[in-house]
Amino acid sequence: MFDTGTTAFMLVCVMLVLLMTPGLAFFYGGLARRKNVVNTMFMSMMVLGVVGVVWVLAGHSFAYGGDGSISFFGGFDLLGSAGAVQGMLDSAASTPDTAGMLTSLADGSVKLSSVVIDGEQTQALVTVATGETYATLPIEAGYPELIDLAYQAAFAMITTAIITGSLAGRMKFGAVVAFVTIWVLLVYAPLAHMVWGGDGSLIGDTIGALDFAGGDVVHISSGLTGLILCLILGKRKGFGIVGYRPHNVPFVVLGAALLWFGWFGFNGGSAFAADGVAALAIVNTVAASAAALLSWSAIEKLKTGKSTLVGAATGLVAGLVVITPAAGFVEPWAAVIMGIIVSPICYFAISFLKHKIGYDDALDAFGCHAVGGITGGILTGLFCVPELSWTEFGGLFYTGDISLLVAQVLGILITVVYVTIFGLIIGFVVKLIFKGNLAVDAAAENEGLDTAVHGESAYPAYNGLD
């Protein structure tokens, strides 16, 4: 009944995206101070646990329930298929060649017994009251619906974990757990529905904004939420006076490599089929990340006289972020341009804007993910190939029509407003629950959260200075 090639492809993509959250733990852990590396990595791993449970119990149904109902403990057919096979009989009923036959033979009672792939068509064995007959339906076979549950759970995990980069070194661990539990249900899941929920979805359908793999849903939502939380939290002790440097550059590179590897499942799998669009998304992911790495290194060389390995890794991630909303919509040359463009924009946000405004985004979740996601969403409105668009509109550079660009900007604005309102509400509610303070006390911050909160050290035999 299922397309085994696409099923295998999607299973691999699920595992690749699941790898991204531990990868992010290494990336953030390397960027953190030595005394906070365990806490920083633990926040990402904790998100993996919390979101894994919450998404299976309720999150998936909140985001993709279909009829708007909130169904706990599943809400999907354990043996059913996702994608095109869903609604097979509905498709048949709307097909002139088969609608009359199915209605007349079955009197409205039709049972799908099997599906056989036959070229580009799917042949369905339909059991009817008067016997059996074959009907050729113009649809393709899909893959088990349970794969969608796992794939979207992995998306929710990495999205939520990105937030923790803004909180490193100062937020109460219990408050982090409480916040992300509520956030994934009230912010991430509804936003995923607004963008990817199909017919009637506000951003994806009504407005017509394109988001191939999560510019709005993943990067803008997480980066902006990180900014909101770090503003509620307040600054770390010594911010703006003491220099904060990555304590472990190899960890940063290891984390970036795991993220890069997992991102091929993140973007490629968002085609939901082992086809040319998936291949395009993967090529574009390579092109944009490579161009952004080079662009970031060049900017550092011009600005400081030296290119750094941490900068190259950051540029790589910025390139992955910018191509995410556009991966299946643009040509590879456009992906290269997007990678070149995003690095100076994110570099400016991290090295200048943060210090100018004075917000303490510890590991630059906002500067990399929110800024990069916004950039990618806007550039999608310029470079989208009309034939690849999910809507009737293509990019401005192809069509001369600003409709898609306007839709992209409007979708971003709605995302920003929704995330800001609910992020603030959840943040202040959790702050109230934790007696009006989300931050650890000064003594714990000075000691380091690894020993003060978790009672362990990443480097118990190390006696040097932090």
C-alpha cells in the first residue's frame, strides 16, 4: 500500500532531524562558559525529552488534527498512510472516470483493499457490494502516517531547543522545563498549523506565504522567543564588561557538523517524497551553507584581520537557516546568493545590534535564527521559481509581480506578532509561578550552573581559570 522508496527516505530523514538536537547541544555547549557547559547541553537534551512526550500526547493533534478537534493519545490511523494516499476515495469521487462507477456499484459503500503502483498512476482494488472491480486513480502512494508524527516531533524538538541558546548561564532549570512545555503547545503547534495546516490555514493558504521547511515555524519563532525570554530574564553578571568566549571550539565544530548533516533530512525530507524536489532542496542546502561559511569568514577577515573557526561554523549555520524557507523553491545559483547575503546581516545583528541595544542573547539564537529566518523568508519572495511555488505566484525576479513578496512579508509579520504576544504571556506566567524571578541567584551564577544546579562538572579534573 505504501511507496517503499519514499517510506525509506522519510524514515532516514526522521533519524537525521532527530540527530540535530544532540548536535545543537554540542554547538551550544562549546559556545558556553566552562562552568555552564553541562547546564547548557542539558537544556537541549531536556527539550528532547519534554517535547518527545508532549508532541506524541497532544502536540501533533494540535498542529495537524485536520478537522480542528483536539485529540489526545494519537489522533491518527495507526495503519493509515500520509500524503497523497490520504483521501484516496475522495479523489476517486471527484474523478469523472471513476466517480459514477464507484457510486453506482457501491451505493456509497466502498472499501479500499489494496493499492498497486502502476507507473504514475495508483490502481486501487475497490471492494463493493456487487463484487470487485479495479479503478485507476490519479494519485500517488504515500508512506505510513506514523512517520509524520515522528518527523514533526523531531522538528518541534530542534525548534524548542534553539530557544535555550538565549538563556545560557542564568535561567532556573525548572523554569526552562515549564516554559518549553507550554510553548510547544501554545506557540509552536498553532504556528505550524497556520503555515503548514493545508486548506484554511492562515499563513500558508489564506495569505499564500511559502515556508518550505520552517523559516517562520522554526527559526523566527525560536529566535524571537529567545530574545523575549532573555529580556524578561535580564542580563548576566558582567555583561558588556566581561568578555564571553567559547570555551571549547572543537565542540562548536562537532555540533555544527551534526547540525549540517541533520539539516539534509530537515530540508530534503520536507519534500515528503524521494523525488526531484527533495534533491533540489539538498543541493540548495549544500550551496547556501557553503556560501555563507565563506561569506562569514571573509567578513571576519575584513573586520578583525582574522578568520575564526567559530565564525566559519556560525556562518555555516546561518546559511542553513536562510535556505530553510526556500530550499525547494529556488535554483542553486539563488541559494548561493542567499548564503552570501545572510552572513553580513547576521554578523551585523550579533556583533553590533546586540551590543547597541543591550539585550543579552547569550549564544545568539535571535541574531542567527530569527534574523536569518526573516532574511530567508523575504528572499524566497524574490527568488522562488514559479513552477515550484505551492501557490499561483512566483518570485519577483521571475514574474515582476510583488504578490509573493508581499505574502512573505505579511506571513513574517503575523509570525512575529503571534510569537511575541504568546511568548510574553507564557514568560510572565512562568515567572509568576517561580516567585517572580526566572533567573538563578547571584551565588549560583557565580559558581556556575553545572555544580550549583546539577552537581556535576564537564571537566572535573580541570583546575584552570574559566
